[in-house]
Amino acid sequence: MLLRQIFDPYLAQYSYLIGCQKTGEALIIDPERDIDRYQTLARENGLRITAVTETHIHADFVSGAQEFSRLPGVSLYLSDEGGPEWTYAWSKGLPNMTLLKDGSVFTVGNIRIEAVHTPGHTPEHLSFLITDSGGGATEPIALATGDFLFVGDVGRPDLLESAAGIKNMMEPSARALSDSLRQRLAPYGDYLQILPAHGAGSACGKSLGAVPISTLGYERRFNAPFKLAMSNDDAFVKDILHGQPEPPPYFATMKRVNRDGIKITGGVPVVPHLSVEQLSHVITESQTKILDTRDNKEHFGLRHTKQAIWAPLHSPFFSVVAGSYLEENDKIVLIVERDSDVDNALRQLYRIGLDSILGWTTTAETQSANLPFEANEMIPFSSFNSAEARKEGLIVDVRLKAEHDAGHISGALSIPYTRLKTRLAELPQGKKVFVHCASGKRAALATSFLRSIGYTAVHIDGDFATCPAENPKNVA
Amino acid sequence: MLLRQIFDPYLAQYSYLIGCQKTGEALIIDPERDIDRYQTLARENGLRITAVTETHIHADFVSGAQEFSRLPGVSLYLSDEGGPEWTYAWSKGLPNMTLLKDGSVFTVGNIRIEAVHTPGHTPEHLSFLITDSGGGATEPIALATGDFLFVGDVGRPDLLESAAGIKNMMEPSARALSDSLRQRLAPYGDYLQILPAHGAGSACGKSLGAVPISTLGYERRFNAPFKLAMSNDDAFVKDILHGQPEPPPYFATMKRVNRDGIKITGGVPVVPHLSVEQLSHVITESQTKILDTRDNKEHFGLRHTKQAIWAPLHSPFFSVVAGSYLEENDKIVLIVERDSDVDNALRQLYRIGLDSILGWTTTAETQSANLPFEANEMIPFSSFNSAEARKEGLIVDVRLKAEHDAGHISGALSIPYTRLKTRLAELPQGKKVFVHCASGKRAALATSFLRSIGYTAVHIDGDFATCPAENPKNVA
Amino acid sequence: MLLRQIFDPYLAQYSYLIGCQKTGEALIIDPERDIDRYQTLARENGLRITAVTETHIHADFVSGAQEFSRLPGVSLYLSDEGGPEWTYAWSKGLPNMTLLKDGSVFTVGNIRIEAVHTPGHTPEHLSFLITDSGGGATEPIALATGDFLFVGDVGRPDLLESAAGIKNMMEPSARALSDSLRQRLAPYGDYLQILPAHGAGSACGKSLGAVPISTLGYERRFNAPFKLAMSNDDAFVKDILHGQPEPPPYFATMKRVNRDGIKITGGVPVVPHLSVEQLSHVITESQTKILDTRDNKEHFGLRHTKQAIWAPLHSPFFSVVAGSYLEENDKIVLIVERDSDVDNALRQLYRIGLDSILGWTTTAETQSANLPFEANEMIPFSSFNSAEARKEGLIVDVRLKAEHDAGHISGALSIPYTRLKTRLAELPQGKKVFVHCASGKRAALATSFLRSIGYTAVHIDGDFATCPAENPKNVA
Amino acid sequence: MLLRQIFDPYLAQYSYLIGCQKTGEALIIDPERDIDRYQTLARENGLRITAVTETHIHADFVSGAQEFSRLPGVSLYLSDEGGPEWTYAWSKGLPNMTLLKDGSVFTVGNIRIEAVHTPGHTPEHLSFLITDSGGGATEPIALATGDFLFVGDVGRPDLLESAAGIKNMMEPSARALSDSLRQRLAPYGDYLQILPAHGAGSACGKSLGAVPISTLGYERRFNAPFKLAMSNDDAFVKDILHGQPEPPPYFATMKRVNRDGIKITGGVPVVPHLSVEQLSHVITESQTKILDTRDNKEHFGLRHTKQAIWAPLHSPFFSVVAGSYLEENDKIVLIVERDSDVDNALRQLYRIGLDSILGWTTTAETQSANLPFEANEMIPFSSFNSAEARKEGLIVDVRLKAEHDAGHISGALSIPYTRLKTRLAELPQGKKVFVHCASGKRAALATSFLRSIGYTAVHIDGDFATCPAENPKNVA
């Protein structure tokens, strides 16, 4: 048996390649949409992908299952648990599709995979128990736990309500998760490897570690929410629903397309370079959205194309910004620092279903073009006068709700930066909007978005703790 | 003024980027279809392409003019000479199109371009006289001569008849070329730079050098056919029509699509990797053609996928093979040595209008797959018994007609390797076909093609001069 | 805590990067000599390497510890167990060196590392117990086991005798290994992650899996030699000493340089391309060894530079060939298929201490050069007449001794291909040497080596089972 | 004959590869020090470099002739003109060296090269008349003119005095150049191709074009200084010595090493990445010089490592800064934006003889390190109060002397930015130095240098024309 974990550092997502070297067959668990990476990896290991499965209907990326479903020789295994609301619609009638119930078993070469229903994060959620039968084992070696159990954390049971807008789902989901933690893992020994679908940095859990895999025994001992679920159901439910980061709006779209279908494209789209003429032309069209992908906050703030939204490419913020501030049908223009960044940017957008890319250009080119430029209006936190600001307009705190609740500037409105687009009605027209966070970074993202759609947003930069008079310690 | 020559070593083709640094505008002369290369080059030099022209309706590649025609801010300049048969159909009604007559002038920034009608290679052929007005010059600096005048050679006047099948065109074309050489260059001084559209290796001329550009004075002194045209019209016509390489069939298609139109794709197509399953599947379909792109003749001969046509990628033979043995609608599978070869192969096919590529795989993968393999049946020239061969089947000489005429094996049928597909009716069914050339290379290409379509072809390898008994010295 | 496993597919070796994200410090366990890879990985994860350790004095590669020892800000931790014979000589007096005894503890940021003496593979062998104190854990998360415990296998206790030539070490080592397995792992829970130093393909164990890490509980249940050691010491000793692959001679050198020191170079050497003139020149010098790195056995056999030793680059055979047939002071010339292969080849040689590389050239260039070429003399197994062969010379079986013992051709001399250079005295001068293995691959390697030093070696190719008359079933 | 022009866009330098395809031999004219580029190009064209020559002792880069001189099979051809002061010292006694006098002839394959003594830029300067004898030509096809005749310009006769400090050389050199222009080109026809050693952007001439090659006839008609030399010797001398850019100090070093010798290294040095610890360590040593290679002036100005000198990598300024502000023995640390920039930076330094590179790091790393940072003190030209500045310190105009002479701020001291290091004595200690140029760019370079060595320099940024009160129109 061959096992490889494939990490997407931007979504902090893990897929798995599990292959039987004797037969040359391989399984992919939880692929992202740009499946060429898995195909290349399989190929380099002398394997061919003959089976694809996923633990659940993902909310943070477009699953690669649909892309795989069109390839000859690939069998798909999808959950049949969770009830009619959570039935895959896109795969109906596909001849190479097998539905899995709790306890269903399939094999890939000499490897045995058994579905274990582990609801909570989502109702249809499966984990996969992997047994290396070819290697002579009679017990499973690992459990691929998806968004059920992470290294040091558990999946979020609030997303269906907070992200997909399904009412009254949070608490039942949290209880289901608690039940799954208590009941569905009980049969297995401490030595079982835990293969999670997310690592540090994902919006799918609160405190994920950077240890890529774990063991059931270690999690039983040191995974705080897991331990809580084992001992106190109510406390677990209360705790797990508290302080989760507010999901970006695109999560709702992902849920829909992963269940109901999305265009199968055969790969990351090819996107042309835009000349200065083309750029000037498209930039004026109403549906065009410009993503400035520079990594440096100060450089963006100093001077950027008018309307550009700041989306630092080499960070998890890129897809959060794209998924929070753009919509499926927006026409996107990318501004990259170097040509070699284009593939990365296109992949990240493709992974979250943003395919309408008009083209790309480079920072250097935009600066030599005859485009309108602007600098951010910026005030350092240390010289920010909040009383004055309240007179001129509105102070918006774009940190998490939980951060806001722990201490904030008087009169500041809490709108987490990922939720801005859905709450624009709360912002005053024609007045200044003073945007702050804890360090200046999320505020810079939010400011650029608000300015791109016409608000007079002011970026409060720097450390929240340096805010005079009204610092976290003396806020009301 | 900025001048850059862009070389395609496979088609031995030169395009030109001519830019005005003061205004940032640039012209491309004779672009190939994958125009991203020109855009990148312009960009690296701080220029934007605002004008595109071509010297004539090309026969050896798909012009990039159509791809450029869709871009905002680009003006096209096309020939209006040569009569109704040679009128561009695809550009009719395009608002950014300007037709050029002999003497027409347009400018790109401070650079002046004047069209000079130079028929012969084709009736509509223009050359472009370039004057660096911005640099203060009052006389032209260069003439972009297309396929009219090369370094050490002149364009072929036979192609319209030999490639495009237009009857009785050869001699009138040759006389037109002779007239153009005598009359259209006469006004210019020796110091004029000559910027040709082809260099060494092209099928568009007989003896091209590897000196990228020349001067009119040097060509007047040392270009043999040019000198002949100046002194003896009849001798020139006779000479120029003798010994030209037989054009591959795709030349006729190129002529058509460059005049009448081809699908504008926006770039080289993206093509998936094929798994072994997919490969096994498509390989059996009748329209699928497999190109094995290894460079090494012996390696291909030793063992290759059944039906594979040998098309060595890193040589001019690749596009000649593709253009001689494939058709527009063939579904192509590429076998490459390494992943990094794919882009090169796709570009070369795209340049000659072959866009229906099913996918690619690597030599290593095919060899681990469960595919039918075979070796070439090969006989070294030194042990070839031609008398015996004639009994068993037919000897086919795939060298140029001119080489055949200079000495050949008794009874050998001359079919230049580029013309095989059009002359299959002359080959006996059910009998062996012994294929030879001068060194074994062209014979290997031809043999693989014949075997791919079911003939029992035998590859005679090695040096023609080592052929016993019936060597060139004693053939009838 | 951040954990990354770094895999060298050629030596099947795992190094580990273990970092504390809070302090930015990181530890490398068991680095190979080309340490730039670890530095880049640390950098990409926002960490800096401040500590380096190794489980034991390696036999299969030059440890990177010496390269790290010269860098400011890096502390080294080396074993002080095993007695005076196994004391590191190169690190004596280095201010940044700490010696570790069983139970010694050091920290890297908030991570605690405890040395556990686990002799057997070697006397000084340590394993490292890793506790994520920063993550709040009070129990270890993993044990880095070096060559003590693998996934599905245990380290080899025979190497010091079979590779380094230390007499009467095998059985005591095997007993020590057995003791370590029984006693040193006993304290730990099933859930402990096992981080081994080798995976599938290494010469350091018999049956390693391709699952990169494991758990102690899983190994207790399914690791056959481990289970045997737990139940029956004598049976374990007998079993573990049987059937191990014969180590290549360079293992002895590695042992020496990793204990006593090797030149610190600061990185993989830069090596010039050789022109044809230079190649012709160096090829005639007596100490020059030519490695032909093509992957394809048939292509090498068909035609190669005289004296070239076949060392397929993209396989574990490359370093085995280099380490079996070359010596430290040999002047090496590399023939690669493409320029892009050079870095890979240089790294692999550098990792095993071969730094005297004269230069490189490509297959294509050698073939256009005026060099002496030759083909292998090859006989397919299916038409091999062993009786005849015995008359003409000697049949040499280059498979493992264990394979030979299980069945062989009458009269065939067993010399495993990795030991040939040390047993040349057994080969007859002036007579043919017929070289075979099980599939033709190892025989091809061995044949090329013998021919490179003047023997008239004949390559028996193909499947041993197809050998007529004297197949494995009816050998004496 | 094959001809390739190799362009170094940073030094605006042209080398030439001239090959005889029949024999496979090739000549390089005027190689730069990193000769691997020429070797690769030759190889790609099926050629091997067997001859190397140069037109003169270069001042702007280290010639590659010395690197080539150590390779077997390479013949060197060097000038024996110009008298004892200009005799190559490094090549004395080399067996593969041939000295050339005016009229000397050598061949490379079937190509004939004749030396033509063309003093003026330097006394030993040769041009090379190239005749394609193999192509049947009886007259030369091209003249490689080095720094004698450019496209649209002529070489500088002032450098030996202005750069190398040889007194009273300017006017005699200018007259020699005038003589060479009148006399040495007279024998040749208009059609001769002119292959210069520099194009647009070089410091070796005043107004070079971006047309890569020219013809003698075109230059006779449109090259202003050439025409002047033909008609009026005195006017030419006066004109040519006026307004030349002040050469950077490294020119003197280049003259020395190209005549007397420099260490032959075998290639661009390999340089390690520096960890933050190493960086902190070396940064405090007195001889360490830090080059910050970011291209964006504002980004550098905003925040950079203290002591860093700004040297924008992707521009000709990089080597000018390095050659103006660094010395041979300085220990250099490179700060690059991306790893992929390192090779470019190392090559550019290597080309001008700066080999002592301690290592490199990236902008991102320095910013996360605990290093001292600073911003430039910057005043926009539009709000610059020159009267006030004069009170506080000294205004320094770092434009060319010729620009200064055409109009300047009252009291501003003219020190061209390339000459600052040699004129530090003119700057006041302990007072502010206000540095300006025409656009802010050269001033930014100069300011960073002055600050790096302890001056309190202030960067006047923006357009000189916007300077209030004392703009160019009303200066004294």
C-alpha cells in the first residue's frame, strides 16, 4: 500500500492518494477541482487513479469528483447518508457511480475501504476506514476523517446554518457531532492513524495543528473538544458553537455546486494576458472586478489601480477575499507581480468555482498604463481619534464577532470582513467608513473592497492595542 | 526604432517585431498562429502591438493575423493585390482592417511602412519598406521581403501549383518572380537590410542560409538565383522550377484557411494527459492517429506502440510528418518523452492548424501499459537485396524527385515521403513495400506511416551509397 | 508544532523537519548531505533551522550534519552511546555540539526531544521521542526511529559486518536489536507515531512499505519481525540475518566519513558541461569513469560510449551502481539525456560522497562526437545455452545470494552485482563472462561495469524462468 | 555560415557566434565572462566553440576570453596593435594564443576572419571582416565593429582618460577615431553588415539605437557622428568629447583585469542562502555591502534594511550601481524579491568582476528578521525649498555634468551619481546632503549609497521641472 497526503497550503486542505502497488490502482479521497495534480502524483508513483471518493459535500472548495466523473476507468463512491436534502444530484444516473451507506465496503486493488457514517459537520459525512489487506493486515491502518476529526480539533457543526443559511441546524448538528465522536470512534484502537481533510489555517475548524496526521489515541488524550464531547455533551455543544470564524459567502455556493453540479471544464482555464488597451477597455465595464495579488500590504496601499481589491496571492487570504467579495459571474482581471504567478492565481480561483477570468496583467504594466490610480487613505491606529471618526462617519470592526465581543471601540459596528458584502445595507452612504481589525491586515482587505464599490473607506492600520483612549482594556 | 527577429526553428520561419519606442506602439510582420510569443516579447520591450501585417497568404503555417484580429487596439494591414482569387475572405467587414495596394503607406508610431508589390511566390505578395522616420532617416532602413527574397535564395514560384493544385501556375509565377526581382528591387540602394520570412531548413526555398538577415547589395552579388534573374529570364525560370522539394499536402490547407478563415481559439489548446485506460480506449478508434515524438530513430524502430507514426519532435520533420500524414479532423494522441515536451508539440501542431488533440502520454507510460507493441521490420542498406525485394513486393524511393532522377535503384518507384498519402493507390495491397531514402531517416518516417495504415512496409536503413550492386553509380 | 517528512525517493530515505511555530525554531533529524532542501523547506514554512540531530552513523549516505555544523546559529546533537568505536570524531571540539546519552533531553522552541538508546542496527543508535509541549501535550506524539523500526520491518543488524567488515558483529547486533525491540518500546502507548528513516526501496531493510509513517500499535500487530522479536529471540536472530541484500562497497566508506569526517563543501558542486573535445580528451585518462544515465536498458545496450557504465538516473539503481562500481577518487563523467537531469545526478553522487565530477555531456552530443561506441553483446535467456557458455567461459549469477540459493544454473558463480568490484579476482581473464540475474536489469548493470574495465562480458537478458533446460525448477 | 547575435540587455552588449556548419566549428566575438551561455547556444546549433576573439580590451565588463583560454580545443585571437601599453599580459605564453595585427587573417571552418585595426575607442581596437568562403562568397558579408562603429553612433574616445585616468588621451583618441572612421571603412561597399558590440542603453556611446545590426551604407547616410567625421575632423572631435556620460569607477578595474588578468573561476559562483542569523551576523561587519535589488523605487524608499544600497535588478542601473559604489573586495549580500532572481544578480556581478558574494536572502525574510530598518527621508521636488536646503546643508545634483550645465539649481554641486564614491571629500560631514536628479531615480540610488556609508542624505524625488522658483528656466 502506498499512501500520500496532498496539501493545499492556501485552503489548508489535505487530499489522499491511496494506491495498491500490486495492481497499480489508486484511490483519491477528497480531491480539489484541479485534478491534474493528483494524476501527476499517481503517475510518478506508477499508479493510475481508478477510484475517487469524498467524505462529504464540501463547503470551502469545488470538489474534484465531478471532473473525475468524466474520465474512463474511474469509479466514484459518494455518500448516500444524510437524507434527501443531502443527496448528490449531479451524479444521478452516472454508470460509474456507487452510493455508500454506513458500513458499505469497496476495494481498490488489495486495499479495503469501509464507509463509517460520522454526521455532525454535515449530515451525510462519511469517514473511511482503510485496511491494507494486501499487506496482510486484518485490522485497519487508518481512518480518513474528512471534516469530522482533525489533529487537535473537530469539524465545525455550525457551517450549514452560518454559511449555507439553513435555519436551526447548528445545535442539532453539534449534538450529532458529539454523538459521532462518542460512538463512531469507540470501536477502534488507539493506534489507528487519523487522516484529516484540513490542517492549520483552514476556516473549517478553530485551532488546527500543523502536524499533518495523528493517531486516535493521541487525539483521545490531547484533543480538547474531542475530550469534552466524551465527557460532557452539553458543554461540548456550547463550546463548539462559540467563536467560530464567520464563513465567507462563497461557502453557500460551494455547498450548492458540490451537490447539484458545476460545469466540468477539463482543467484550469487558459486565460490571456491583457494588453494595456484591453485592460483600459474592460476596466470600465461594470461587472469587471480587479484583483491586485501583491503580497505586500504597504505596497498596495501606496498606489494601486482604482477599483482594485487587494487579494494577497501567497496567503490563505487570497481565496477568502475572492470568495467573500466576488460572485460566480463576475468578470475577473488579475494583476500579478510576475508572469509565473498566474497559474497559482488561476488554480485558486478555479478551486472555488470562479472561472470567468478575463485576463491578467502585471503590476509593472498597469503602472506604465494610462489608468486611474489611487492610494489608500490610511490612519495609523496610534493616531486614530475615534471620537472624531464617529462624528465623520462610522467605525467598522471587521474582526471576528468573538474578537469584537472580547473588547472593542465604543460605537464600532461589528461586521467580520468575510461578511461585508452581505451587510452593505448597514453602511452609511456618503459618509466615511473607518475600517479596523487587530493588525491592519484584514482592515486593508476590507477597505480595498469597500473602495472598489464606491465607499469612502479609511484604512486604520497597525496594532489595535495601540489605539489611544479607547483600547481593548477600557472599552465599554 | 526597435527591431527584433523572432525565429521558429522548426518551420525556419522569421517574424518581425518593429516598434517605436517613443510612442510604445509596435508592428508584427508575418506572425505565426501562437501569438502569445509576440505579445510577451513586445511586453518585455515596453511595447504594445498595435499593428499586424503579413507579406502574403502563407502556405506553411496558419497565420497569426486572425488571432490578432480579435484583439482591441490592433489594426490589420493585408494585401489587396493579386486579383480576386487572392482576396482575403476572413477579414471582410472587420473594422480594424486596411487593404494595401502597391505603394500604400501606413505608420506605426514614427515608423513608416510602405507596401511594395512583389508577386512571384504568390500573386498578392507584398514586401514592406521600413523607414525609421523617428530616428531622423529619410531613406528606408530595411525591406521585409517575406518569401520573395531570402538570404542566398528566392521564394518558390511553384507552390501554388505543386502544393495548392492550381494548374498552369508554375511558369507564369516564375516569370512574375523574375520580373519582381529585376524591377521591384531596382530602386533601392545596396545598403538596404533584407529581412526574409524564412531561414535555413524551410520547405519554402532550396538553399537558405543560417545568416538571419542580409543586405540588398550582398544578395545582388552572391545570391545565385537572384543574379540569374537579373541576367537571363529564361534560364532563371527553368532553374527555379527544377529540384524544389515536394510540398507536404497540408500546404493546400494552409492556403485555404489563411485566405478563407480558421477557428480563432485564443491560444494553443489545453490538452489532458491520458491515463493508460484512456489511451487503450482511444487507440482503437478509427480516426485516432498516434504521433510518437521521440527523436531517436533507433529507439522508435526497436519498439513502439502499434499504429504509431514517428514524428521526431525536436526537428523540422515533426511538422512535415504531421502535415503530410494527418488531416485536419484526425484525432491526435501525442506520445512524448517527457512532460516538458508537451507545449512544444502542441504549438507545432497548432501552427499548422491541427487542433484536435485528444491528449498526451509518455513513452514510459505506454511501455508499462497493456498496449500492442511492435518493432519496425528493418534491413540495412548494405545487406539489401533489391532483386529479391522486387520479387516480394515494391521498392519505394521516398527521396525528392530530384534525388531520384539523379540515380536510383532499378524498378524503384519514386514517391517523395511528403506525398505518400496522396499516392497510396500506387502501392500494392498485400505485398511488401520496401521503403528507402538516402540515409534511412525519411524512410523511417514513411515506413511508420505506411505501417500505421496497415501496409507491410519494410524500412531500408543506412546510407544509400552502401547499397550493393545497384548503387547510384550503376543504376539505369 | 509543525512536522514535515522529506523523502529522497532514490535512497528511500526520510528526514524530518520539526518546528515550533511560536519561536520559529526548527530541528532536522537525519539530514542528507545536500542540506539546501531542508533550508528551503524551513524557509517556506517561516522557520529557521537551529538544531540538527541524527539517529546514528549512517551507512547509505553522507550525513548532512557536517554541512550544518559550519552554519552560525545551528546546534548539533549527536549520540554519545555505543562505546569508543562509535564516537563521532569530526565533531570533537565544536562549540555548538552536544553529546546525547540515553535519556538526554533537549528542546527546540517549545518542543521536547528525548534520546532513547535503541542499539541493534548500530551500537550508538538513538531514537527521538518528541513531545509537543507547546501544544499542551504531556505525552510524546511521535518517536523518530531511524533505522531501528520501520513501517512493517526493522533495521538490519548485519551491516556492520557485511558492509563495514567488522568481524563477529552480526549476531550480537541482532540480539541487541531484539532487546531494543522488546525493551525500549515497551513503555509507550499504541498511539505513538513511528517516524522511520527509510521507506520502500532502501537497502537498509528487507520489506519496507510505502506508507510513510505508522503507529506503535499497528507495528505491534502487523510488523512480522517485530512480533517475532517479542515472542522468540532466537528465531528473530536467525530470521533477521537471513536473506538481506548484499550491501554495496560504498557503505563502508559512508560509515567512515560519517564518523571521522568528510570535506565540507557548502553545497552540491558546480560542474561544467564538456565539449566533444574535452570529452575525447578526458575519456582516455585512466582514472576517468563514465556514467551513462539513460533509464532505458535497451537504448543503452543498443549503442553507448565504450567504457560507459550504465547507471539509470531515475531509479534507486543509480546510487547503487555509483556506490558499487566507483571509488572516492574516481574522476566521473556524466552522460545525461537532457541538461535538466544534471542537478539530480550531481545531488545523488554528492549524497554518497562522490564529488570528483569532471563534467557532463548529453547522449545526443556523444553520438555526434568522434568517440568509440559499442553495443552490448546480448543473449536472450530463452536462447541461452548454459552448457555451451560453461565451455566458453564463466556464468556469473549477480542476483542476491538468497536468490541464488533458492535455485540456480549449474556451475554459475554467485556474485551479487553490488559486490562485483570486490571479487574481480574470481573472474577468469581472457574468457567470456556470462552475466545473468532474474530479469536482465541487474545483469545489464553488471555487464556494463565488467566491460568498462576490460572484461568480455556477455549480457544474458530476459526472464530467468525462461531459461531452457536449466531453469530454477530443475537446477541442482 | 551561421550567425547569432547574443544580447545582454543590462550592459546592452552584443556578442556574436559565427559558425561553419560544414565543419561544426564556431567563433565567439566579444564574449562576456559567463561563457556558459555561448556554449549552450553553440551546442543547440550543433556547433562547438573552437575560436574566441575580442575587438578590444573592454572597459564595461570582464571579457570571457580568459575563461575560454583554459578549455581544450579553443584558440584565442587577440590584438597585437596599440603599442606596449595595450599588450595583453594574461595571455602571455599560452600555447593556444595568436596575436593579430592589422590585416591578420584566421579561419574558422570555411569562414575567413580578417583583422582591421580601427583605433580610437582604444588604441588596440580591431574590427573583424567576415567572409563566408564556404558559402562561395568572395567579398565580406559583415564587419564586427566592436566599440568602433555602432548603429547610429560611434564609440567613445574619452574613456581611457575619463574612466582609466590616463592623462591627455581624449583628444588624440578622438582624432584617431575620426581617422579610423574616414580611412578604415572607405574600402568597403555600402552593403557590408555592421555588427556592433553595443546597442541602446550602454554607457559606451551616447545615442545608440535598438536596431540590432546595420549596414555600412545606412550608417554613412544617417549616423550623425560618422558623417561629421567624414566632413569635419575638428568639429567631430569637439562634438564627440562633449556630453558623454561620466563612467562608473569600475571601468578602470575592467581595463586592468582584461589586460593583466583576473581569477578564472570556471563559472558564476555558487552562493548560499543566508538565514536570518547569518544575515544579522554578517551585516555588522565593516566590509559587508548590502544590495537591495527590488525594482520599485517607492517600495525601497518606504522601508529597507539599514545600510542597504538600492540596485534595481531588472534594469541597467544594477551593474552601474554595483560598479559605482562597490569595490572588488567588498563582501556583498544580495536581497532579492524571489529566489529565481539570484542567478540573474550573480551573473551581473560576475560580469563586472564582483565575485565575493557572501550570500543572498529575500525581501520577505529580511522583513521578518530582527534587523534595523529605515525609510528614506524624501522630499517631493514640488515642495522642495532650495534656499532652506542650502542653509541646512548641501544640494548635490547627481545628473550628468552635461545636464547640470544646461540648467541647475543655484548653489547645487554637480557630482554625477556614478562618480560619487570618488568625490566624497567634497561632501560636508555632519550636515544634510540633498540629492536630486531629473526624475528622482538616480537620486534614489545615490541617496541610498550615501546613507549606507553614514551620510544624512535626503532624497529629492519627482520631476526636476516641477522645482519651484529655481527651475531650469530661471537658474543662473
